[in-house]
Amino acid sequence: MSAPLLPALLGRFRWDALPFVRAWENPNANELIAAGAGALVVAGALFMVVLITRLGRWRWLWTEWLTSLDHKKIGIMYIVIALVMLARALIEANLMRLQQAVAIGNPGLVAPEHFAELFSTHGSIMIFFMAMPFLTGLINYLVPLQIGARDVAYPLLNAIGLWLTAAGAGLMMAPLVIGRFSTGGWSGYPPFTEIGFNPGVGPDYWIWAITLGSIASTLAGINIAVTIYKMRCPGMTLMRMPLFAWTSLCTAILMIFAMPPLTVATALLALDRYLDFHFFTNALGGNMMHYANLFWMFGHPEVYIVILPAFGIYSEVVSTFSSKELYGYNSLVIATMAIAVLSFTVWLHHFFTMGQSPSLNAVFGIATMAIGVPTGVKIYNWIWTMFRGEVRFTTPMCYALAFMMTFVLGGLTGIILAFPPLDYIVHNTLFLVAHFHNMLISGTLYGLLAAYTFWFPKAFGFRLDERWGKISCACWVIGFYLAFMPLYVLGAAGMARRTPAVMETAYRPWLYAAEVGALVLFCGFVALLVQLWVSLRNRAATRVFAGDPWDGRALEWSIAAPPPEYNFARLPQVDQRHWFFDAKRKGAPYAPPARYEDIQMPKNSAVAPIIGIASTAAGFALVWHMWWLAILGVLAVVATVITRSFARDTHRLIPASAVERMERTWLDAVARARPIPREMETTPANAGLAEVHP
Amino acid sequence: MTAGETKHPGLNLGSTDAQAHEAAGSALFGFWAFLMSDAVIFALLFATYGVMLPATAGGPTPASEYKIGPTFLETLVLLTSSLTYGLASIAMKHGAAQASIQTWLGLTLALGLLFLGLELHDFAGMIAHGATPMRSGFLSAFFALVPLHGLHVLAGSLWIVVMMAQLRIIGLDARVKINLLRLGLFWHFLDIIWIAIFSTVYLPGLIP
């Protein structure tokens, strides 16, 4: 151990906090892997800086993106964060699978502590910095378009949420280069994460990254809920909203009510660690069970925060690619609401084995099974939507079909876990790991990727390559089954989760199969990158400027692709659920407004980036006990908010003439475009105008 | 429930300033949503307090630490500050002179700071005879819940200072009005939380 360096300035930083120094002093596989990961982060960051400088794009990046308050750009930036974090967490997943496959009867590649860091970051990232930003980004992008609004209710708050998410993601990446991450899993259970057992910086990184992420999600939830309640266009009653808007509303409500328990849990843990409080310690009246309750009061609704938007996505995708109205819209809305409410009543099933009475377990077991009912309703709704429809097996549809098969399977294993007596047998084994990956990969990830493929042409104006999309989809599906079906077997055979080394040689074939599966999943990600590259190169041939490549139903398809900053030149007046779809059948969906008007949009603002950078600094300083910087960071946030409250010149006008010019360009393109029948929708002929049969 | 049909319930600007009234609808609705999420935080801290109440670890107990006199005084001070804030809101709604709004805001601020002073005095007394948050789970829970309310009052006081400055510099434009309405919600919310603290933390704690 080297000595602390300038403790007043750098807190508890020592030279051996750097993985490079550790690898130099002790060059074994474990340290070299850590140093390699650190080097990858540094090299990646340097590469981006050099690339942007070489292209001379800093000013563009700052004015067009980083300071933008446009909900569409903020949505895209959320998704970029999610994809970067997905890449990292996927690499970690592969490393964990590799470790278990080689560490049969020997210690394997990485040390147990390092393995624990891997599963902790993998879980924390996939939930908080992959699934959450991805779905928040999609909601941000789509909801205002779907409800016929020009913006969200609070554009600046929206940007602040994005930047706080980025700050949290930054704190997740930092321990790759400076210090170590928590070894306490994504749920960070004390007393293990208390200072007595874990005096290092790891749990503190976890606490502040998660706290920033949960505050960001609370803000996002408020913004989305208010946008949906208050900003719908004339005639857009709640029961006329597309289903994705409904699931977004339920997710937003869950965020408002379910993120605070997480904030409280991490804040109390921080008080324990920093100020010697005794909430969850072993001694002096601490009560660890209270943490379990707080955490899962967040943790279970969280499952539905990440799954409900995907249900909305599947509803849009299945209906569009079956050319049929969604079957049982009302029942889907009711089922969504039922799930949102029930999600608060089942948290105890995450710790059936932690000592409460059997009757209490029974109550929560029954509640858990009850939540399967509305979910089952939805599956039938999607099947009936496809029934006798004109089903096309496009990439998003393939994801939706894979989801329906896989999700039902995961639901059945969920019913097994919902029985407390059965849960006693398989809890804390790989059976559980297989179950929740079964739900989250099919329920969330497939949905997010389906949405990415489905709405990409709307956001960027050209379609993604179908062939690579299908290859990617096949990898995600085959990889999932190869990687996780063996884990059901291993779990039932008693293999504990989070095991860094395996002593039972009979597990070998199953672990090998799972390792191959992890590789195939990684190929799925690579295929996504190839798809993006190929699609970018071919974009001239796949433009859909007219805006409606899939014969869509909701309002987002009624405008240009990519949409103009102001979304709608004239706010739509809807009189039914499928207003645009119906207008296409009646013949005049693209009528220009009688006269164009000036449109007021929010000005760019540096407030959100400043708050993001200051919170990153404050979080990092708290981790390393650099008190001066922590105080400075917090003061900078408060000062920025107060200064901003004095600003009055926060809007700018897009003159009617500019609106008219943009709209005319688009309307001319629509007039020139050839209407495309559904069987040609994935060919270059599709310029974004749908042929309709009245 | 489309735009225009629903208005912010409670003290709005109505016919006195129709334009700000319109904008206040969604601005204040969002603040209500924020307060709900803040209320969840307090609810969980109340639950934490309830769970940890027996965990005194042989140290100070509620009966040995709480005093009815100072807490009752604090209650009176804070409730009065809600009244003075209400009077500031009414002055703003009916277009009273800026000086009268400033006076009521200043009075609210003074009462808020007085409350904080009294509360800090209480805490200092507790800490002086060994009732620190490090002593037991019960005291940890107490010092998470009650000072968090105090921290909110501090934030509210800072907000009042900012609003008084904005009134002076900018005057009573729509955004200042809306922010004063938001601040009002916040301030009254803190009263409700305090009433819950007084009646579920202090009052039962005084029963030996």
C-alpha cells in the first residue's frame, strides 16, 4: 500500500488506486485485465476527443447537442449513453461467463474480488445506465410526437435529467481508471457494504452513481407525467393515446413513486458510511432488514418501469406489422394500470427466505402470482392482434415474436419462484439469474432494440439495414437461449449465483454452453454496430423523408422524418384513436395549414451541462473524501439554479416564413413520393409514403 | 381532461392575471408531482423512524430527550409562518403594492429562520448530553427525519430570499408569480410534514 498523496487536496487517493500501477507492481492476469479495461476507457475517451478536434466539431457538438433543449435530441443522447453502457456491461457479462467456464476446479482468470466487481457493475449498469436511459430516451423522443405536442412540459428539467444520468454513468466508468467498484452486487446489501466490512471507495462509487441516476429518473418521471397530462393536442383524450404513451405514463408514475425509496436507501447507507450513523450496521440498533425493504420497495416497481415501455413498444410494432388495429385496447390500458398498481404490492418476494412468517410469505406469493394475470392478458391481446392480420416478419416484428415466446417461458419460471416453498430451494442460485435475465432480456432489451429499429427511420430519416437487423436479432435470441437455459439447469442442480470458481465438474458442459451463448449475445451487439455502419453508407437509398415508412397509426408518422424542431407546424386536432391512419384512408392526411404561424421554442442553455459537470465533480469528490471539491460542486449546482431563475430571455421564435419553407420542402417530397404497398416496405422504393386501401 | 379544461386547484391568479393563470396550470401541476415524490421520501423516513424506535441500544430514549415546550414553540412559529406566506399570496393575487408582498415574505423568512434557530438549539442540547446520531439506531432515524425537514426549511428560506430579490429586480412578472405560487406550495407542505413530526415523533415520544 502506498501512502495517501496530498490528503487535504486529493483525499484518500493513493498511487495504487490506479489499475495501471497495480498491474505494474503485480503483473498477473487479474491485474492485467483490470489495467486493460482502464486503458480501453482512457483510449476510447482520447479517441473521441481527437476525432472531434480533427473534425472541428466541438462548437457543433456544444450548440447542436450538449446545450440543446429539444426533447428529440435529448432522447437520442439518452440512447447513446445507453448503448455505450450496454457495450461495457456486455463485455463484463462475457468475462464472467468465461471465468466460470475456465474456473472449474481452479481459480480461473480473475480474482474473487474482481469477479464481484464485475457482477456488481454489470447489474448496476444494465438496470440504471442501460435500460433506464434507453427507455427514458425513447419516451422523450416519442411521447411528445405521439400526443401531438411541440415539446415536453419542462425542457430544461429534461436536459438536467439527461446530464445527471450522464454524471452517474461517468461515476460508473471512473472506477475502471481510478479506484475499485463495489463488490456488493447491484442491490448493495448492508452490512456487507458498511464501512466496517468495506472501507474502500467501491460502495461509495455505487452509492453516488445510483443516487444521481435515481434523482435523474425522478425528474424524468415528473416531466413525462406532466407532459402527458397537460400537453396533449386538442381532442387527444387519454383513451385516444397510442399504447406507448399509456405505458410511458404508467412508467412515469412509477418513477415518481418508486425512485424515492431508492434515494432514501442509498442516502441512509451513505449516512452510515460517512457519518457513522447506525441504520443498517450490525451493532447499536442497526437493522439490515430495513434496507432490504426500502431497496425492494423501489426494486420491484423498477422491474415494471423497465418492462412497461417495452409492452407499449410491442403494441405499436405488432399492430403496425400486422396491419391491424390493436386488439383489446381498453383491456391493454387496464392491464397496464393494474400492473403499475400491483407492482407496489410484491416487493417481499425478493427475500422470501429472510425470516418473516410463512403467512406473510403466502400473501406476497399470491400477490406475485396475481401480477401474472394482467401480463397474460397482454400476451393474448398481441396474439389476437396478429390473428388474420397481414403479418410481415420485419426485424422489430421478429423481436416481438421472440419476446412473446421467451417472456411466457420466463413468466412460468417466475411462478415457480413465487411459491415460497419452491423459492427456498432455488433462491440465490443460477435459477434466479436465469429467470430475471429471461424476463429482462426478452421483456426489456428486445423491446428497446425493436423500438430502435422501428423508430430509427423517424429519428434519422433513413431505414436501418434489414439483413443485419435480422442477423442481430437472431444472435440476441439464440444467444439468450444458449446462455440462460443452461443456468436454469445449473440453478436447479444447486449452483449458487455469483460464484467466482466452480468445484463441481459435472457443471462443465452447461457452463461451456452458457459461455458460447454469451459470445453469441456479444455478436448480436457487433451486428448492431455493423448494421448502423452499413445503413449509414446506404442511406441515400433508404431515405424516408416523407415520414411514414411502415403505414403507421400514431401522430409521429404524420410528420417528416427526421421531424422539424417544432414537430408540428400546426397542432393536430384529433377526433379518434387512429386519426392519422384514418386520414390516410379518407385521403387528406397531409393538408397544409391555412396559414403558417411563428413558433416559440426554448433557447439552448448551458445550465444542464454545468449542473452535470458539477454533480460529477461532487460525487467523485465524495467518493475520494476531497471535501473541498464536494462543497464546491454542490455550491456550483445551487448557484447555477439560482442564476438561471433570474433569466427571462429563454425563448426564441421560429418565424412563420422559416416554418413555411421547411413544411413546403417536406410536402413537395410527399407529393413526389411513390406510395408503397406493404410487401415493398423494406425495399429502396420505400420513400416513406404508404399506399393505402380505403 | 385536455388542456384548457383543468386548472391548477387552489390559490391561482384567476381573473387578476389570466395569462399567468393559464401557464400556472402545468407549472404547478408538476410541482405537485414533485411534492408527492418528496412526500414519499418523508413517508419512508417516518417508517424508518417507526422501525428504529425501539433500537435505542441502551442509550437515550425519546422520553429522555424530547421536550414539549420548545417543540410546541417551534410548531407555533412554523404555523404562523404559513399564515404570513398565505397573506403574501393573497397580496400578490389582488395586486397589492410590492412593499406589502415584500413585508409578508420578509416576515415569513424571519419566522422560518427563528424556527431553524430554535430547532438547532434543541439539537445542540441533545448532542451536548450524548444523544448523537452515532449513538443508536433510534437516534440515527431521528436525525435523518427531523433535520431533513429543517434542511427543507433552510432551502425554502433561501428560496424566499431569491424571490424577494427577484421581486425587487424584475418585479411581478408571470414567472415570479408562478414561482411564488410554487414556493407557497412548498412552504405549506413543510408545515404538514412538521405537523406529522410533532404528532408522531415528539408527542408519543413524551409518553414515558
